[in-house]
Amino acid sequence: MTQPVIRLAGIRKSYNIGTEVEAEILHGIDLDIAAGEFVALIGPSGSGKSTLLNLVGLLERATAGRIEIDGIDTATQDDVGLTRLRNRSIGFVFQFHHLLPAFSALENAMMPGIIAEGRATDAHEAAARELLRRVGLEAHSHKKPNQLSGGQQQRVAIARALLLGPRLILADEPTGNLDTHTADEIFALMREVNRERGSACLIVTHDPRLAERCDRSVRMVDGLLYT
Amino acid sequence: MRIRLPFELLVALRFLREGRTQSLLILGGVTAGVAVTIFLTHLIGELQSSIIERVLGSQPHVVIRPPDEINRRALPDAPGTLAIDQPRAQRLRPVDQWESVAKLAAATPDVVAVSPLVTGPAFALRGEASKSVALMGVEPDAYRRIVLMDKYLTAGRFAPSGTNAVIGIELAKDLGASLGDRIRVQTAGGREEVLTITGLFDIGNRDLNRRWVFVSLRLGQSLLDLAGGVSQVDLRVTDIFEAEAIARPLADATGLKVESWMTTNAQLLAGLKNQSTSLNLIRSFVTLIVALGIASVLVVSVVQKQREIGILRAMGAGRRQLLAVFLIQGALVGSVGSALGASLGWGLLQIFASVFRNGDGTPIFSPELPADIVIGACLIATVVGTLAAMIPARRAASLDPVDAIRS
Ligand SMILES: Nc1ncnc2c1ncn2[C@@H]1O[C@H](COP(=O)(O)OP(=O)(O)O)[C@@H](O)[C@H]1O
Ligand SMILES: [Mg+2]
């Protein structure tokens, strides 16, 4: 049996622990995703999808449970270890693209590489240009985010997530704010990269049409996951 | 090939450029602070050294004299006796065993020159004129290292020997004498000599120009009836502010009266110290204000850039990298600001030096800026900038990626 890229066991997440407004958002989540798998995470708003993605993306820690990324138990990692995993093993596409306004599209796409190596390299630049070409933005690589449309910005964010060829791609409603046509394009691109590189993908979406085109769907309702 | 900046420097520069108005304002603040500091430091330094030069130009740093003669009571005081001590008039007395005292002084570290001097009152006479003067019997080679006589000489040479004498320009005028002329001196003891003027000096002090008559040590001793003796030993030291520290142990060792310029010019010294204290106070406040300015601008910047910080963290930038990003911003503002400030300070100095001049047209202050002041100010500004960035930088580093992004 091959090792899953993500293995979640009994994940719980509470906010405001120890206060009167303490609330458990996730009530014990189990989920395995294998390499090359493309999984849709669906469910009503407020059910805890983003919370789960943030935990898997190592942006915050779970209250309880076990998160393994590529066989590494993240509980054993300190901040430096988690930071490294975020940089090398995970590509995160946020709901609101979250580009850095002070940097050009090309620089934004190169940023994980700049962080990894301490400075930009020719290899990163070549890889970033290739990815921007793939998302149809080669003519816009020098533009700052505020000179790009929403769809273009989201495509830069995808190029950025893919730069270092991460084992795991997490996307939180990457097409949520886009028109259907652009949404389809972006989805197709992610699917393509997933097939090419064999990375595991977990993608939050409200669009049942897109969910259908994934390998499988899991549904979050009130902090519980149903497969 | 393009220059690839390190991640931290790259992000720091972009962040500064993004918050252009804030960056320029704080850069202006640092520039002004550094310019003011450099300008004031140099100005006051120049002022103080010119005052010190004026005072110490004609004064030894340390003088060794015989101890004061004090009244001693012949009978022990009966209880309840009221006694009035009247200080005794001090007569001309020699320094006991001055040669060995001079040797001891010369062997003291940081003493660079030792010069015996016999000095006492006399009258200088020429024709109808009769002037009260101070006879100064010196060894010229030793004395010119105490008071830089060669610098003050307006005619002739500073080489009193035999019956050759060097006198001030005022006295020469009063006596109607000039180089090569003869004058007669008479001492209280009734001795007298005819001297030939072989040098004229202008020491920058009218009173001294009128009173000092330099003769050889030997002639001074015989005129003042102090055969083989001297009335004081003058010293010059390396660091003038160490003069008192050098004088005290000498006094203890010899039992003589050893006074430094610092005790004889106590008021001047206090004035200089007050000036230095004010300067330091101003510098400290300027530094504090600059530090607070940099810190507050960066604190605001951390809040404004919270989202970007979160994005960078999410992409795998470590806490230390973000700490560095903000420390570098502080250092950049400090160093660039100090470079600009140094230029501005230099410019101010040029203007000041060309506008404010002495009567003879020379600038009151040297427009040349010593490198150590500039380097010091720039170094401090850069270090202060980096330290001031510490609080905001730590805040940036402590942000959790998810909180930073959500906000
Ligand atoms: N930092 C937080 N503190 C308190 N409650 C939070 C926090 N983050 C999310 N929540 C709550 O968790 C619930 C799930 O949110 P989220 O994961 O964003 O849902 P979804 O992405 O499925 O719409 C919501 O009720 C939200 O209010
Ligand atoms: Mg959400």
C-alpha cells in the first residue's frame, strides 16, 4: 500500500478555548488523500471547510488529532519544520488569491522559490515563466496585481502554488469569485497539473459541476465530514 | 545577468517603496536628526577647541611650585581662644631640588615636555620709559615645547641666551624699541642688566605681550637672585583633560604645590563641561526622537502589511526571515538617512563657514568635517534604526499566518 499524501485522523478544532465563547468547529475529521488524487471538498458556508484547509495547510494547529503530510507527523514539527513543509510540500491557493501587491506577477509566482533559496534563481524564473505561459499570462508577467483582473490574479496565484512542484495542492474556493468560463479554465488547469505531476489536490468548491469532475467528493456539514 | 537580491532585502525594499510617503517622511526625520547632530557636534567641538587653544596656548598644562608658606602657631591654642590667621605674603622661593623633580616629572607617563622657569618682577627701562614686567628665565628649547613660542614670534628668533631677550610687541611699543635695540632691566634686589632684543612675540594676549620678558635661565637666576634655582617647573601632557590626574600623584610624591590648568581655570572647565553636557542631552533627545519615529512608522507598517506577512508565512517564509525584513527596513532608513544627513550637515557647515567669518576673513569654524564625527553619527543612526525596528519586527515575526491572512 502506498503512503497517502495527507492522512487526517480525529482532527478537532476549537476557537476561543477557555473563554465563554469557546466553540468547536471541527468535531473529529478523518481523511486520506493519495498521490495523484483530486478531491473536492463541498458543504454549506460556515461548515468548517476553510478551517480544515488551514489546518492541513499548516497555517494553524489543530486542537486534537493527527495530521500527516507525506508520512511526516506534523505534531512533531516545530515552527521551523512546519514553515519548511509549507514551503516545499504544500501549494496553497487562497480564496482571495492573496498576491503581494508590491511584486509583479512573475515575482509573485517566483516567491516560493525565492523563499526556499534565499534569493531568486534563473531556474525559478524559467519555471515561473513557463507556468505563467501555461495560465495564459506570459504577456502580463511584469504587471502588478492591481493591473490584473480577478481571474488573472487567481491564475498567478495558481502558478505560484505550483512553482516548487508541491506534493500537495490545497485550494480554497479558487474559482469562487470568477465567472463560469474563467472558473472552468482554472479548474481545467489545476486538473491538468494534477494529472501531469501526480500531486494530491484538495479543492473547496460550491460548484457541483466542478465537484463532479473530481476523482471524488467529500462533504462537510457542521464540522463533520461525510464521504 | 540581473542582480538577485536576498529575499529579506528584496522584501524590505519593496515594503519601503510601497509605503512611499511614510518612508520618505521618516527618512527626512533621520536626515534632519543626523544633520543636526553632526553640525552641532562639529560646531561645539570647534568652539571648545578654539577656547582651549586660546587659554592653553600661553599656559603650561601643569605647574610645579614650592609649597605655600603657612603660618604656624608657636603656642597651642588654649580652649576658647579666638585666633585670626592672616595669610603670609609669598616671597620668591625656589623649588627644592628642582632637577630631581624635573626628572621625576619627565619620567611620568603622558608628560611630553618639562621646562624649568625662573620668574619674578622687574622694571624694563628705556629712555624715559619705565615699565613693570615679569622676567622669564627659560631654557628656550624646553620652553618652546610648553608654549609654542615659535608660532607667536613676529620678528627675530626665540633664542634668549647671554644678554639676548625676547619681548612682546606691546612692551616694544611702550618702550619705543624694536628688534636689535637695547633695553635695561632692573630687579627689586637692585640687580640690573642691559638686554638686546632679538625676538618679538604676539601671544594674542595684550597683558602678556606687555609683561613677559624672556631671558636665558642663567641670566634670570642671577637677576632674580636665585642662583641655580627655579621658581617653577612647567609640564605639558598628552591629554589636557588628564592634567589633573597627572598633577595629583606628583604633588603627593614631591610634597610640592602641583597645579593643573584644570584647577586654575576651574570656571572655564565647568563651562566646557556644561556645554558638553548640553550637547549630549541634545544628541540623546535627537536620537530618541529618531528612534521613536522609525519604530512608530514600522509599527504602523506591520499592521498595514499584516496580510502580506501572512501570505509570506503561508508560502514558507520563516519567523526569522520576517524579523530580518523589518530589521533591515530600520537599518536601511537609518543608514540612508544618515548618509543624506551627513551630506546636509556638511552643506550647512559650508554655508555657515562662508557666512560667519572672523574679522580677518578666516572662517570662525573650520568647514572641514572630521571623519570620526560623520562615521560615528552614521553608525549610531544605523544601529538605532535597527534597534528601533526590533519591536515592530518581533510583532511581524510573531504573527500567525492564518490570523494575518484572515484579518
Ligand atoms: N478564528 C476564529 N475564531 C472563531 N471562530 C472562527 C474562527 N475562524 C472560523 N471560525 C468559525 O468557524 C466556522 C467555520 O468557518 P469556515 O471554516 O470559514 O467555514 P467555511 O469555509 O466552510 O465557510 C464559522 O462559524 C466561523 O465563524
Ligand atoms: Mg471558507
